[in-house]
Amino acid sequence: MKTTGMILAAWLVLAAAALAQMEMPKPGPEHKKLDAFAGNWALDGDTKPGPMGPGGKVTESEKCEWMEGGFFLVCHIDFKTTMTMGNGSGISFMGYSTDDKSYTYREFNSWGEFTDSKGSVEGDTWTWINDEKMGGMTMKGRFTMKVTSPTAYNFMYESSQDGTKWTTVMEGKATKGK
């Protein structure tokens, strides 16, 4: 029994020494690309008539800041709509998965909805893809952001039953405030 205790103590000392030598992980260049979205944003969009209703205006304000460590951008969201679903709020997290080699976006809102998307960036265009449930059916969603300047981007949200034929649900513009 005394030998087991000595082995356990030695193992704990070695484990502590190994941890002390390990460096905390640091965000990579992929994380740094998300810095373009840090700050306060105002989004103005138009929702098209469709299965969710007659369409209408959507305005959104986002306050996005880095979580300690620099791996995730956290955005607090308030939105107003002219649609019957009304106004609401949400929180989102943007990051990068080194395991999956893709960007991540997770959002939760006051309507009880959540979104879990994978993203990619090519040049000045970010594309986020997700699966979502609509009326008992799984649909594909695609949110595209085309950066037009350091303080603006155009966006479009589309849905598809099969992931090949896309229907525009919403389009608009985002501008960064001070």
C-alpha cells in the first residue's frame, strides 16, 4: 500500500511538472480574421415573402467582443422585425475549429431557436452553412457575408431543401459603428 501511495505521489509530481512546462494555446491566424467583426454593428435587412410570412423589414444591433483568450468572438444581438414573430434578442459565438479546419458560428435567441453553422472564407466573402428544422422538415441554410469595406458588408440568407437550389429569404447591409 505504501508503494502505491509513493507511485501515485510521483505520478502527480510528474504530471504537475508536465503541465507547468506546457504553454497555453494561442489563437491562430484564422482566429485573427474574425477580428473584422469585432465592434458594434447595425444590420438592415428585407425578408422576402415565404413560408415564414409576408416578409418585411428587419433591423439588428450587434455588440461583438473577444472572449478572454481570443478564441471566440461573442456577440450580443437585439433585433426588431415588422413580421408577426416580433422582436427579440440573442447571443452568438464565432470561432475557428482547428480539428475541422472550418469556422464555427453558434447562435441562441429569445424565440427558442438555435443555429449551429460551419463557415469558410474566400477572399472577401464569408459563407456559413447549417441544417435547420422547418415545419418538421430539415432544410439547409446559407448565410453569405460579402465584405465591402472595413466597416461594411452585404449579407444574404438563403434556404434549400436539397442544398443545390437556393431561395433567398433575406438580404441586407451591415455597417460598423464606433
